[in-house]
Amino acid sequence: MSKVLSDDQMMRLRKVPLFQGLTVAEIRILLDRAVVVTPQKGALLFSQGEKADHFYAVLEGQVKLFTTTEEGEENVVEIISPLMSLAEAAIFLSARFPVNGETLSPCVLVRIEGRAFLKRLEENSLLAQRVLSGMAQRHRLLLNQVVQLKTQSPAQRLGTFFLSLVMAGEGEQVPLPYDKHVIAARVGMKPESLSRALIRLRDLGVDCQKSSLIVADVDRLRRFCEGQAD
């Protein structure tokens, strides 16, 4: 079931990098054909190789982008969190989806039709420039992730991910957003490497259970992730 975007949802979309800098009125122009959809966990949004004629913005939930090998092995490319967009690059290339997209939890998504979106950009060059600026910001975020993968150890990458979950909640229990095998893929490591990294982080006061996480000393973990001597 789908429905038209509410005013509150329009306001939230302003936090998505692709739409940052746009007013609600400008977003309404761009997304006049967009609808809100609420798929359940495990819903396949699009398949690798399909013609890319739409993309999404996530308001609630998480979406997994992944590829599969000929042997059926799954490789997670990225986990898309709330207030992020996905598959927009394929729209601009008038191409096909390079990956599969599947929900990791019940989601609230904005489904945006590619043809209508591109037509609005063609009609308004100022809007087009602002959207391209948002795409550049998204590219910088992805580049930072690549740099992190290249320069940090597995334990540091996992610790950085944990820091993003606990924020200021030092010593408080927080839920893990998805299964550990997905977390491993999210930070670019194999499951066996995840186990070793968890052992290393346990020495720093990180207690990661099946579905929850406690970080006893956030500052200590942050220093470790930044490469400072413990």
C-alpha cells in the first residue's frame, strides 16, 4: 500500500543529503509523483540487472544493498540507514540496478519515479544544481568510508561503527540494528574476523551480545578508533 507524502515527511526529507539545501516547496516540485511505501522485513525492492526506473529515500528502517555470486554467495555492499537515499545514481545513468536492494527491517520509504524526477530537473536548472551538490556530498561520504576501510584495522572499523550507535549513551545498553553477519559486511570484514575484533574490543570495555551493545567507556573506545595509544 502506498500513500502521498505528508508535510512532516517532506520536512524530514530535507535531511537526506540528496535534498539538503532545498525548501519543502522545492522538494514538492521534485517529488510530485513520489509515494510512501511501507515494506516489511525481507522485501526485495529491486534486483541486480533490472532496468532502473525508480529510487528510494529511507525515512525509517534499514535497507541492504548486496550482490550474489554464481555460487549463491551474498556480498553486502552497503547498509542504507534512515535519511539516506539509494539507487539514485542508476537513474541518472539511465541504466540498470548494479545491486539488489532488500529491507532489513520494516521500513517507511519514499519511492521516487525516475522519469518524473529527471523531468523536473530538466525544467529547473537551479534545482538541478542543488541536487547535484547533494549527490556530491553523498559521494564524499562514500569516499570517507573507503578511506576508513583502507586505513583502519578491523577492530577499529567495528569500534567506529559501535560509536555511531552509542553516541553519548556511555554505559547504557543499546540495541543492535541488524544481525552480526550483516554488521560484519557493513564494516568490510568476514564473520571470523568479526569474532576476533569483538575479542579485541572486549578488552576496551565493549560488551556485544546477540542483539544489544554496551560500551563502558566511550572516550577510551574513541581513542582506540582514532589510533591513539590505549
